Amino acid sequence: MQTIRELRRERGWTQFELALAVGVQPQTVYLWESGRRLPLVPQMRKLGEVFGFCSDDIDLIPPAAASGTRHRARADRRPGEPVPGRDEHGRATTRVREEAGAGSDRS
């Protein structure tokens, strides 16, 4: 089984081109490929037609999600868990401040 991204790339298509072929917005293709959304049944059927085989053969779980690593949204953070790049008071940590100030020249 192959993912939507793998099938699209095999054909040399952009997300925009696949979106046109399926009749969805390019953002929708991005969401499918990142595993944040799943295609609806009519969209799956259309994907099967576009790729030329049964839509049941399309793997909907992107490789990163299958390996157990996934993006953790703010809502997934546990109470009391620190915010990345912030101290316990919610201020940017020193490293973040230094990176932000690297482009400015204060004298």
C-alpha cells in the first residue's frame, strides 16, 4: 500500500494538480498527506479513479504517524507541561530571545 503523497509524487504531480483532479482545495490535499484529515468516501473514490486502482489500496496513515511520532497540538499538552521555547511564566527563553534579536543591531 502507498500513501496519497507517495502516489502523487510517483506521478510528478503537485498538491495543486492533485486537488484539481479530485475537485478539492490544495489545502485539503496537504491535510490528507499530513494525516490531519481523512478524505471523505466520495473523495476516496475519486482518488482511486485518479490513481487508477481501488481506493482501498491507498494507505491513509502517513509514515510519521505510523512510526508513533506525531505533531502535538497545543490542545494535546498536559496540564503543567511547559510550552516549548517558554519559561514557567510564559516568557520566551533566552535562546529564543537571542535568535529574535540576532538580526537587530542595538548599540
